[in-house]
Amino acid sequence: MKKETRIEKEKQTVRQMIHFYCRHKEGNKELCTECRELLEYALKRLDKCPFGEEKKTCRLCKIHCYSPKMKERICEVMRYAGPRMMIYHPITALKHLWRELD
């Protein structure tokens, strides 16, 4: 079994948060075009992260690699989905919080 990398864990978290936001806040069963674009953008940014496996969570990062428009959008998603992740995806939420301390 292949060990999941830190980047892969961050991708999983952002994927869950965007899906959660699109379904619960926007009421979509499938990702809408805007959320799909945001997810693709976020995954590409994670692929190009210069910190690699030394990466902290994006919230704690010293480099702000998102465009202003996408940064605003991901912040909106995280403000909505973040607190609710403890209820709907507690394991993912706790792991994410742990990575912030790590």
C-alpha cells in the first residue's frame, strides 16, 4: 500500500470542502462549473507547491500563489465548509487541523 503524501492529503481535503460547499451551500448534486474550475485550479496549485512534503496548510503558507479572484473564492468555500467539516467529515477535519500544528 502506497503512503499518501502530504500534498495528496491536502488535495483530498480541498476536494471534500469544495464538494461540500457546492452541494450544501449552492444546492448542486454535481459540481457546478465555477466549483469545478476552483477545484482544478486548487489541485494545480498544490501540484506546483514549492514546499512539497514540507508544506503546511495553505492558510499558514507564506507564499500566496492563488490569483486574487480564486483566493476570494477558496476563502468563501473554506469559511462555509471548514466549520461544518467537523460534523460531516470529522476525521478529515481533525487531520487537517493536526497538519496545521505539525
